[in-house]
Amino acid sequence: MATVQATSRGSLKAKRATPRIAPDRLVDITVQAGVIVVLCLAWEFGARVGAINPFLLPSLSDVLARIWADAMSGTVFVDLGLTLYRTLAGFLIAAALGIPIGVLMARSATVRWFFDPLISVGFPMPKIAFLPIFILWFDIYDTSKIIMVTFSCFFPIVAATYAGTTGQDKWPIWSARALGAREHEILWEVRLPLALPQILTGLQVALPVGMITTIVTEMLMGGRGVGGSMIMAGRFADSVGVFAGIVEIVFLGFAVVRSLEMLRARLLVWHPEARK
Amino acid sequence: MPRAGTGTGGINMLLDISRGALRYSPIAILLIVWELLGATGLISRQMLPGLGEIFGELVAAVVSGDLLYNCARSLMRAGSGLLCAVVVGIVAGLLMASFRPLRLLINPIVQIFYPMPKSALIPVVMIWLGLGDASKILLIFLGCLLPVVVGTYNGARGINPFMIWSARSLGASKLEVIHEIVLPGAMPEILNGVRTALAFSFILMVSSEFLIATDGVGYMISSLGDGGIYPAMFAVIFFVAGIGFLADRIYAAFARRQLAWREA
Amino acid sequence: MTTVAMAADARHEAADRARTGIHIDNVTHSYGARASGRGVVALNRICLDIADGEFHALLGPSGCGKSTLLYLIGGFLPIQEGAIVTTNGPVTQPGPDRAIVFQNFALFPWKTVKQNVLYGLRKQGLKGEDAEERARDYINLVHLSGFEDAYPSQLSGGMQQRAAIARTLAVDPKTLLMDEPFGALDAQTRRVMQEELRAIWGRSRKTVVFVTHDVQEAVFLADRISIMSSRPGRIEHVIDVSLPRDRGEDTLEDREFIHLSEQIWRLVREQAVAATRGR
């Protein structure tokens, strides 16, 4: 069946760890931090010296000055807050719908019969193409943006949850039964924890997709947010504004994705992947 | 799967068809609900055009050549961006996995830009390259690059080191090992990364055409929507969704063939 | 039988160590940050001469560095201290004169059995019908005819290991390095493979360095056994196996075999107990 492509396969490691001289992590970190500093300097002085056309790439200091000014007036926080709100709202609704449906698909033949074809057809479609339909139905305000984000995030979450809750190892479940657990206890205490790595992978796939979608909806429908401000700046040929938006969105994306990674590390301390 | 003889072929085909019909009946149910909502007037025809009308518009758009032309334009952009991303991404990923200095050089850039939502680059490429094809191809290239790099890198790093040692002891040079062992060994993850990139290429193609284009399917959808010609807009949207679905199916079949060795 | 005479010859030739065989001279190896002194010493001042045509087993508890020593001979790990010299000169990098068979086979899963065997032959510059014929010969030798076009994933563990052995033997290495090659196999398959390996070795007169932690396997296969201790890895005893060159099922009931196995088991047990206490 083509429904579900599990993204996380257990990585096939060699039986024995490679005997290799452990790289000095401190050197690694220093060099990589150095690369970032050099890139920032090259950006700053490349623009200043005139090696780069300042319209195509305004200098880092100009961009940071713009962000500072916008932070003073508060617009940065409004934009970042709105973008974050739309992303997370859509994402969380998708998770609240997608995880139970994925679990039910694995547990009930009827639910599976109904959702399996919808997921297998919907999963690979470019959902963003449906955006004008949502605009038509729900107008251009937050409702339609959040629904669009939910729609985009829903499929990877359901698919991953379903993949994680079907085909589970039977030994832990039989062990729990032998120890006297009832079915609903097994669901919460065995099946969901076993599926958690895959569910989290699904969420980790969905969240960036949700952000991409949020940015596009903001660019297309306006209503502020980082995407809205960036497309406005672009239309007015305000390249400093565009790059200020890029810097903001790099930070936001990094923070959001890293938070989810940290959540994963916390929730999966028991998992072999935590030992690295 | 056992091939049925000619005698039972007809029956088996009927069985296959009815099994397929049962499998996809939920989609039919949704379409019927769609029709009923419109027919009973619960939702206005403006919001939810009849399926017959949408199909008629689809046929008309195909026959006039309009849809196919715009589709070809879009796919040309997505295809060239994706192709460049695949080539550059695989090379970069392999180099990163094989040479520590390059890893230290490229890794921080990947770490910073990987989580960035790539659609934010739309105004950037607009400033850099204007409204023509080049800006959209660059956008799709940049958006598809990192999934390929990261997939290739993880695949190459995850290879059983004893496989590399075996090749070395059979007389392969270090460069030969990269091409003959690391590349095929990383192929499962490379193909996964390219699949993600394929999905991104469609997302970025459509959204960039919504915003900065004068042709392509995305432009068609948004201009039909702006003009209030909703049945035609629905037709093009479903067409684009279908193309995206098909592209993924074709790619999945291709990937399965590449990985035939994995199936016992 | 002439093979017995050849075995005697091989041992006499061992006297002529300056030219042939493998010479391990004062090799020390540590893992981890050596400079900061936090590293683990895996091998400490190892000296060992392995004669041309000898079947030598490295025996010891896990963690004693026997695989590390093998990887050093193979040229997979850089030699930090000391030297290893073979007939082809000092070891600096891997080469087809010292081909290796690993415990987890390390077959290329995207190549069929034949393509795996051909890979090494192509690297030796052998092309076309010559290469095909030689691949066929070695696939026959390990009793895999009929499975030439199977992918590794379609074979059992024993068959995969036979394919890996064929791939390694096909390049006709002077020295055959084996890293617990039968460790992942079930007991029955293992026994059959041991007999086959011994028979193949009897015909090919290669030098074999065989890493194992199975005492009976070592005694059954080897001419000489190095018993290693752990932390830091050292060679504690080198024992001559005075069994007939032709070994088969009856060997297992041979009084000498049983006696030697018990004696060596006691020596290995000492090391294992010491290693466990040491932790």
C-alpha cells in the first residue's frame, strides 16, 4: 500500500562502532563558529567596499539597524508574533486532528477504509495550490490562513502516526498484557510511547511545512506577519526591509525547529537514538 | 504475484476493479457530498461550483492549449531548479561526508538555513532576478538544495564502515570508494531527500507563481480567482494537485526500481 | 598426502622470517584523544611474527584489541607506534595483498553475488571473460553456483558469508584477514564453514590471520594461536597447535584436540576473569 512513507527508519549501524579517533569537538565548534563570523564579515564588508551592489545585498549593519529600529517601534514583535501564532495554531490543530485519526486508522478497519485513500491521494499533492479556494471560502483573514496551515500540516502527521502505530513490535504489548494491563492502558502506556519516535518525526516534517505555508499565505493575503512585511518591502524595492525580514525569519525558523528537536530529545531519552 | 490464465483473467480483472472501487470509494463519497451541498443550495454555487461544470472547464482549458502551455512553463521551472539542486546537493553532501574540512565549512551554513521556511526567499529572488524565469528557478533550486544535501550527507555518514574498508582492501582508491561505495550506499537516503525536494519544488513553484509571475499554473489559478471565474479556478487547482500527485507516484516507482536490491 | 609435507615445509620456511610472512614489531595503539592522555590503550607493545602460509588465530575476550590488531595489519587504522612489515614492505594503507572478511560480511547490498566478486577482480585490472570465469570459479568454490544473480538480501547469513569469502579469495590475496567471520552464524552453519575454510586454506597455501573469541574454533582452524589479554591488549601466550593438517569432523573427538582446547580455555578464562575484575 502506498499510503505512508515512514521517514524515520531505524538507522542501520554497524555491529561494532567504528574504531576512530574521536574528533575534538572543541575544534569543530570553534571552526564552525568562525565560518559564521567570516560569512557575516564578508557580507558586511562585501557590501561596504562595493564588491556587492548594496541594492542586491545591503550591508549587514544596515539590515541590523533596520531590525533595531523596527524593534524599537515594536513592529518586529508584531510580525514575528503573528507569524508564530498562525504557524503554531495551524500546526497544533493539525496535530490534534492528525494524531487521533492516525491512531484510529491503525486500530479500526472502518476508519482506515475511509482515510487511507484520502491520505494516500492528499499526502503527495501540493496543498498550497488550494490556497485560493480557502480564500474564497474563508476570506483573507487569520481563519483562512490557519486553516490553510492546518491543511498542509495534517497529512504528514496522520501518515507518520499511522505508520508508527501499525506494525508495532508485539512483544512489549504481549508483555504488558501478561502483566495485567487493559487495552486502553496499553494504548496510552505502550502503543503511543512506541509510536512516539515516528509521531515526532511527522511533527518535525509538518512544522517547517506549516511555516512555509504561513509565509506564503501572508505574502498573498497581507495582514502583516513577517511574510506580509517582506512582500511589501519587495514591492517597494526596499531591499533592506526584505533582508531584515530574512534575518528575522531565519531566527524564528531556527528557534521553532530547535525547540521541537529539544522536545524530542526530552521525550525520547529512553530511545537508542538518545545515546550519541 | 501469480498471473492468472486467460480463462480467469476476466474474473480477476473484475475483482481487481471492484477492490479498487471499494478502496477509493471514500473519495467518491466526498465528491457526492460536494455535489449535494451545491445542489441543495446549502452552499452557494459561487463557493462550490458543480463538479460537471468544473470538469467542463478543465476540458475547455486543455483543448484551448492554455492549461498545457502554462503547465509546461511551470514544470520547466520546477524541473530545472530541482535538477540543479539534485546534482549540486548530492555532490555537496558526498564531499561533506568524505572530507572533514569541507564538513566544517558547509555544516554551519546548512544548520542555519535548513530550518528557514524557503518561501521567505520569494521577495529576495524578486529583488535579485526580477519577475522572469530565472528568479523562480533560483528559488526552487535554493529551496530544494538542503533536503538533498542533508539526505546525502546522512546517508553517506550512515554507511557501514566495514563496507568501505572492504572496498579499500580489494584495491579501490579513496575517490573510487566515494563513487562506487558511498554513493550507492547512501542511495536510499538520497532518494528520500530528493522526494522531499520534489514536494518542495511544487510548493515553491505554485507559490512563487501566485506572487511573481505572468504565466504558469500558479499564475493561472490566481488570475482566474481574481477574475471571479471560480469553476475554471477549481479546475486548474485540481489539475495541479493531480500533476503533483502523479509526479510523486512516478518518482516513487523510479525510487523503488533503484532500490530493488533492498527487497529480499 | 602431499599437503602434510607442504605443512611441514611451511613451518620450516617460518625460520626464514626476514623475507616473508607478517612481522609485527612493538605496536602500540590507543583510541581517543591521545595528546590529552585521556585515550584508551587498546594494544600495548605487540610483537608477533606470522610465517608465510601459516593459519594464525588471535584469541581473546572481547575488548582485548584483537580486531584492532587485525585492522592495523589490514592498513585500515593508522599505525601510531611500532611497525608492521609484510612481504610487500611496511603496511601504510589497505591493499589487495591483505584482503579481509568481516563479521557482518560487508557485502555491497546493491550488487549481486557475481557483481560483488567481480568488483575486486575489476580493481585488479581483470576484465571481460577472464574476470567472469574467475568469478564463476570462486562462486563454485564456496558452493554458491546458481545464486550468482541473487542480491545479498536474498541469501541466508551463511550464504552471505560464503559470498564475502569468495569476493575476498577471488583477488588471490597473499594474506587473508578474517575478523570473526563466522560470529554471526548459527552453530551448525558455523561448523560447516570452518571445515570448508580449512579445506580452502589447505589448497591455497595462504597466510591467514583469524580473529575469534571461540576457543574450539581457534584450535580447530589454526596452526598457532595467540592468546590476548585486555586493557591494555597484550599477547600473553603463543601456542602451537600440534594437530594433523587434515582436519574434519573426527578432529573434534581427537584426544589431543580436546586436551588443547581445555588447556587454552583455562588460559583464556584467566584473561576474561581478570578483565571482568579490572572494570
